[in-house]
Amino acid sequence: DLRSVTVLIPGRLHEQSVRRIGETFRLVAIDTIDAALLTDEMKATVRGIAASPAIAGGLVGPDFMRALPKLEIVANFGVGYDGVDARHAGANGIMVTNTPDVLTEEVADTALGLLIATVRELPKAEAWLRAGNWAAKGNFRLSPLSLRGRKVGIFGMGRIGMAIARRLEAFGLSVAYHNRRPVDGLAYAYHATLKGLAEAVDTLISVVPGTPQTAKAVNAEILKALGSDGVFVNIGRGSTVDESALAAALADGTIAAAGLDVFADEPNVPPALLDAPNTVLLPHIGSASVHTRRAMADLVVDNLIAWFSDGKAITPVPETAGIGHNR
Ligand code: NDP
């Protein structure tokens, strides 16, 4: 009986996940992801966690998991699960799930919107109209940059990277990529290093996960390789970028422009990036439509239901894919 299974929601989570978990399981909640807030009763009963670490505050790390000895599964809201220590979970027989696929097309749409907004200065053009400048001063300036003829490099040719690449092809642009290894049977040019990719293209779209290996991977050297006509778009994770190097590269013309949906210390945006004239900055809205967030909320709950009724998760992360039901 799923009503006897206790599921913990630490911090804020999509209302549809909260409602369905409350209808299906025995729901307990605390304000943020902090082991100090757990009651003895929670420690004795919690078998599942549903969390959106990015908005919940805190990380589902080793201390938090250790404080819950009956814990079997952490259902993460979002495909990026840098808020959950999945290696620790995997080593301790705890399943971790994320929400892949249901958000892929939405995030790719946002990436293309951000790319075009950045290259063609759409937010500035709209501000020009709204300020009354069109009537008072005339046409908005011709955009110095164009999408035409651009060579785009995708850093992270995974589910979302592929969806972005398909759109870029439809736009008539060339696509190349860097992953740790080439994707079998994929015709786009592969570069074994990020630097090699940056040298070969003038537009770099980052959509890798936030991991220790990708931390500050986009640094001064990569931006220099991208070049003075270069456009950098980040729809992946802010931790992947050395933000001070990026602000400096924008300020001194090392690259031409940047469109950023994600930042290293959200919701704090470095003043140097806010001050750079040639940036379009979005508040992490890649998947943020009512439609797609509902699908993500459902997948969080469906993973918990599948785990506690069939002993199998629907979308386990790779670090925990081999874990079976332990009771
Ligand atoms: P996938 O796992 O399908 O793709 C990730 C890709 O990154 C893989 O192709 C992988 O290839 C590559 N990669 C991983 N680590 C490295 C590395 N160290 N060096 C080079 N390449 C690497 O994930 P998705 O496409 O579904 O999602 C990607 C990320 O996008 C998420 O993890 C999340 O952080 C972010 N995201 C952001 C959103 C937003 O709102 N802005 C919304 C949704 C996702 P390989 O393993 O061969 O290296």
C-alpha cells in the first residue's frame, strides 16, 4: 500500500508533484534541504525524497542521505541533477531519478530563442520601441552580428544538444560538437577537445551537465579561441563557465556577445555580466513553461510510484541505473 510509504519533500517543489505525492503517499515536509530539520520520526520512516534542489535551497548530499537510513530513492525535479550526490547514492544502494526527454524540445526552443535574441539584439530593439525612440529618433541600429553563415559548436551533444542541432540545421547553419567521446553514427564534425571546437567555430552553445569535470571549462583560453566575432550561449549550467573571464572577454572584445540562461550562483548575477552591453540574460527559464514543468512534475511522481510499486524506476540516472529494489 503506497499510503504507508513516507515521502519527504524538502523545500519548494512544483505544486503538481506536491499534490500527487500527498494523494498517493504519506507526505512529510521540511523548509529546506537541511538534515538539522529532520525529526526522529522522519529519520525512522522516510523512504523517498522528491526535491528540486535549485529552488529548495541546499543539496541532497551525503549528510542528508545518511540522516535517513530507510531512504531508497531520490526523485530529482529536472534533468540536471547536480543538486543530488548521485555517486554517493549509487555507492549506497539509493536510486536517483531525473526528468529527461520531457523537457528536451522546450529547452532547445529556448536555446534558439536566446541565440537569436543575442545575435540580433532583439531585447534592445524592443526597448528602443517601448522607449518611444522609433518615432522620435528613427530605426533601431542594424545589428552588427548576424546568424547567417555562422558555424555553431555544441558543447554537450546529448538529448538537448541534438534537439538544438536539428533546429540549427533547419536554420541552414553548420554544426560541430565536443563530448568526451563521439556519438556513434552522428555526421556532425566531432572535436576531441573543447579548445579544438572553439577554434573551429564562431558560435558556442554550452549544454553540458554541471559536474566537477565541466566546472569552469569555458575559460579565458576557450573564449579567446572562439574569437572576436564569437557568440557564446549557455543553456546548460552556470558552473561550466568562468564568469569573470567571460565578463572580461565581453568587455574587451575578445568575443562579441553572450546569451546566458544559467549562472554559477543563482539567483545572483555578477554585476560585471549585468554591465556588459552585449549580453542577453535570462533567469533560468530553459524548461519554464506551464506545459513542460507539469510534465516534469508528473515524471518525478511517476518515478516514485514505479519504484515503490514495481521496484523499478522509469528514468534512473546513470550512476544508479544498476540498482534494483532492495526489499
Ligand atoms: P545528456 O546527458 O543527454 O547530455 C549531456 C551531454 O554532455 C552528453 O552528450 C555528454 O557526452 C556530454 N558531456 C558530459 N560531461 C562532459 C564533459 N566532461 N566533457 C564533454 N562533454 C560532456 O543531458 P541533456 O541533454 O538531457 O541535458 C544536459 C544539461 O542541460 C543538463 O544536465 C542540465 O544541466 C542542463 N539543462 C538546463 C536547463 C535550463 O533550464 N537552462 C533545462 C534542462 C537541462 P559524453 O558523456 O560523451 O561526454
